[in-house]
Amino acid sequence: MTTETGQFERLFSPLQIGPMRVPNRICETTNTIGAGRLAGVPDATFTAHHLAKAQGGTGWIGNETWLLNSPLPNESADEFFPGAGATRFPIYMLPNFAEEVSRFCEAIHATGAVVVFQLTQLNFTVAASSVPIVEAYDWVPHALTEDEIEAAIDTYAMAAGQCAAAGVDGIEIHCTHESLPQTFLSPALNRRADRWGGDAVGRTLFVRRTLERVRERIGTSTALGIRVGAEEAREGGYSLWDMREMVTHIAATGTLDFLDVDVGHSWGRQPYVPPSFIGHAENRDAAKALRADVAPVPVLFSGRVNDPVVAEDLLAKGFCDLVGMTRAGIADPDFPTKAREGRLGEIRRCIGCNRCIGDAVTNDAPDMFKRAVCSVNPAVGNEALHATLMRPAQTPKRVVVVGGGAAGLEAARNAAGRGHDVVLLERTEALGGQVRLASRIPGRDSFEDFILYEENQMRLLGVDVRFGVDVDAGSVLAFEPDAIVCATGSVPRTPDTPGVDAADVVQGWEVLAGTAGEIGERVAVVSQEDHYETPGIASFLAAADRRVEIFHKWTGIGSRVERYSIGPILRRLEEGGVVVHTGLRLARVEDGKLELVSAHTGEPRLAGGFDTVVLVYGSVPDTRVHDGLREAGFGGRLFLAGSAWVPRLLAEATQHGARVGLEV
Ligand SMILES: Cc1cc2nc3c(=O)[nH]c(=O)nc-3n(C[C@H](O)[C@H](O)[C@H](O)COP(=O)(O)O)c2cc1C
Ligand code: SF4
């Protein structure tokens, strides 16, 4: 297909993969985001989520994984862990599952895209050997017997048969991310002395047998491939060279139609869902090497490719044949169409915050309350509802939005998109609010992409943005609005601890904003916050050559940061020499001396010699404008949105703002 601008010729060219013709090179690799109302079932909300990507131009829809039935003894308990499970009764065995998959495939096929389902044995109860998967779970798994290995291989063949019968175009065997096949491939995890272990030939036997048995079951009318991590990135794990040898043996079976490559695992220093702290397409060389080994089998590469320009470059330079752009499509399912039409400034890029994967694997809300979520795309998980609500306003209104942070911008964007006449009043000289502050943290410059997107949207939608206006109720009412959205954000929380009003005690947000004044050489960061702010501010200070010590209220910093991002953040702190003290609360501060209390014993502790003390205590809503408007008896619709209602995370602010814009 040619593009309207001629810019992305390779990205939009079709590719024949065995029996499957992919209309372009843009792939949604498997992402178990939990879009269905019941985990893993391709129901209406699941379909709406993945269909949005196909309709937006993604050619390969990988959707969500099929967790297979584990080879457990009948008497053992089913066990579920974050993002994995050991069960004899998986979702795909539910009645009607096959019909739902067929309906899903029909919906995707109607767009011209193909459907690839991943089959996975992902549990930490059974493995090639009794070796714990370091960083994942510390228990020692049961080493599979010959019979159990055969039973496990059969589960792939059985599920693959069901996939093929339901109309799936491609099947991928999940051989990385701590899945069962990876425990066979890994020299660190596979210590078997029988034919399933040993050298590269032995360690690939499980994968080779699985491919052969699946192929026997599905024949040649469905494409078949594997997903491997190009290197194991853990102590004693396989290197790229080892994997090159292993894929050569696997490809020699003649069963492979495609090879899907990424790098990393679910925990630790090299996550396979790379957060913004990791470079774009950082591991592309590994994909190129494996591509040479398995040629002419096409190679799919993923790993923080959020931009069509980068994707085209990867194809042009021979790193891969297909590009995984999974979170790119979560953040903006229409990005392929926008790229093809040359509307690059309209693409809402994935900022690599990893809220999506974090919630998918650690959100322990019951299924019926779970929602797929994205920080920048408020429609995720509610695609059908958003499409219904995004209708032209029956009576266009004059809407004043106060505050140009995430919630205000989304309120303005959605209201203007529906035809309302929108004025946005921003107190400072720039849009973005807290997102702009977050973008100052090392490795978080990607957050600026969200602001750029919103700035472009304001321009395209004709929102009247006014900067430097510090409003009160009277000045807002002077616009004669029909509706007002107060998205005035929040301000840093200051505790009533003695001494915090001294000049050498500043707020973390002031440090990021550059308004804290002179920051001395030795800095104490006092933290009552469990997400990104504490490590982010500490790494900002460490990058500015300050000697930083964190005093945190509880057992460890960043406890709410998901497992794919915490490693790269802690790495920055370690490299920056940041010292972390835990279980301490501030009781008093004076002249760079901290009087602390142990959270566990109540005993006093002392620390001193600091030039600057930085407080990170979360924030409190700023409702002044809203309160004034209520007092003034404003008769139109008055909304309080985002942090001004209650300070939360970015996804909650964008969703709240967007829903206000859709309601107004
Ligand atoms: C919410 C979410 C769930 C994921 N689940 C899976 C999975 O079940 N199997 C898998 O192989 N990869 C999974 N991934 C990894 C993606 O397939 C992809 O490799 C990763 O997001 C990096 O690519 P990207 O930078 O294009 O997003 C998941 C990713 C996300 C964001
Ligand atoms: S939640 Fe964050 S990482 Fe996930 S798709 Fe959205 S912007 Fe990207």
C-alpha cells in the first residue's frame, strides 16, 4: 500500500508469512491488558479494545494470551499469581469460548487485519528443573517428569487446534518471559541431565517438539511462530550467542513461519515492557542478529517503538521485518492511519509510563471491576462507551476550563471535539501542569510528548488558550460561560511538623520546577509517598551532583511502582549514590538536622549535616476557584476535575477530564 505522503513505504507494505498475509508491518504483539470483563475472554469490551487498533490501521492483532492448562496432579490446588496461573481449568476451556474467538476473528478480519493468538504455559509451580526463577518467585518449582512434559506439550497442540478451528490466522508459542519453554531454554534454569537438557540441542527439544506437535495438529493453513527473548539478561542465563545457536536448531525443524523477538523479563534490570527509562528500540541489534540466523523466516521485533518514523527506520535498516508497536497502539489506536495520512503531529505517543502493564499484572481488583487503563488515552477499556459519548453537542455551549494540566486539557479537548466553544485559562506560561514537572525527572522526557499532543489538539480544535491568567470566580464569570470546568490541580502537602517553614526546607515539586532556590550539596529527601515522586526527585538531584539521602516513612520506596519499572529506577538511584533509610517519620527539622521517629519502635533517631531538606508528601487539592464560583452562585454546570477533586495518578486525571468534556 502506498501512503499519502510516500513517507512510510516499508511500514505499510504487506508481508506473506506462511499462509498469513499481513496487510502491513505494524503489530500489536500479545498484551494481556485485561480488556475483557472476564480475564482472557474475548467478549464485547475485549473486542472493542483490540478492534479499535485494527480499525486504526494495525495489521497484526496479537490481542491477549491464552493461559494453558498446567500439567498439575488432579489433587493439587489451582494457583494464581500476578500475571500467571497454574490451573487445570483455563479460560479457553469455558463453554462458548471458541464461539467468542470466532466472533472476535470475524470482527478483526473485516478490517483487513490478521489475528495471532499466543499460547502460554506461565506458572512458577512447574519448570524444567527445580530451580527458582530469580526475581520472579522464590519458591522452588516442581521439575516436570517425562509424562508431565508430554502432557504439557499436548496442551499446546489442543489449544492450537481450537485456535485454528476458530479462524485464527497465526499461533505464537510463548517461549520467554518466565514461561515454561523458557525454563527449558535457559542454562540457568534447566539443569536436566536427560534429553530435555544439556546443550543447545537438548535445551531446545521442548520447543522443537511443541512446534512439531502443534504443526501436526493445525497443518499448514495457520501460521506458526515462537516468541523468544534474544538474551536472558540474568545471571547465568543464555547470551545472544546461545540464543543464535538455539534458534538455528529450532528453525531447522522447518516448522517456523515467524520469529518474534524481544529482550528482558518481568522483573529486574531488563524489563521486556521497557519503561521510559530505557531507550527506544534499544535491543534492535539482537533482532538483526537472529534475523540473519533464521532467514528467510520473518522476524518481528518489539521494545519501546512508539513512533512510525523509528519503525520505518528499523525496517529500512534490516533490523526486522515486522515491528511490534503495542503500547503505541494502546496510547493511540489510530496512529497507523495518522502516519499514513501524514498527520504525525496528531499522534498521541506512548510515554512509557507502564501504567497499562502495571495494572494488568498487579491490579488485584476482582475481574468485574478491572479495567484496562492507559495514562494518556482515556478511552482504553471503555472504547465503546467513549465512541458513543463522543457525539456532537446538541446545543454548543461556551465552556471555560480553568487549568491546563492533564484533566483540564482532556476536558477542553473532548468538549471542543464535540463542538463546544472552549476557552482554557492557564495560570502559568505553559501547558501540562504536573505532567511538565514529571517530564523533568531523568528518563521521563517522554512525558513532554503528551503535552505536545495536547498543544496540537488545542490548536486543531480551535480552543482559545490563554496563558498567565490567575483567575478568581469573578474573572471566570466575565467570560459568561454556560459551563465551567475547574481543573486547578493540587499543591504540595506541607506537614505541620516543627521547622518545615525554614528557608532550607523546600518542596520536591519546587525542586523540579527550578523554583526552590539554591540547593545545597547534601540533601535529605523526606518521603511520605510510595509512587514515582520520591525516586524521581532523588534521581533528579543525584543527576545534578547532589549527595542525596532519602528518609522514607515505610518499608521501601516506590512500593507502588510496578515491577517492570522499579528496576531501572532503583538502578539510577544506586548509580547516583543515593542512600535510602526506611521506616522513619520526620518529627522536627532544624538547621539541616532531622529528628526522626522509627515507624516500628517509636524510638527517636537523628540525622544531620544537610544543606537542604526536600519534602515529598503528596499534594492537596486546590479548590479555591471552584469554591468561589459556588459561593457566587454560578447557575450553569460546574465541574471539579482531576487533582483539584482528588490528587491521583495521570490516568485518573485524563479519564476524569475526558469524561467531563464528554458530559458537558
Ligand atoms: C498490558 C500489557 C500486557 C502484556 N502481556 C503480554 C503477554 O501476555 N505476552 C507477551 O508475550 N507479551 C506481553 N506484553 C509485552 C508486549 O507484547 C510487548 O512486547 C511490550 O509491550 C513491548 O513492546 P512495546 O514497546 O511496543 O509496547 C504485554 C505488554 C503490555 C503493555
Ligand atoms: S499506560 Fe503508559 S506505557 Fe501504557 S500505553 Fe499508556 S502511555 Fe504507554
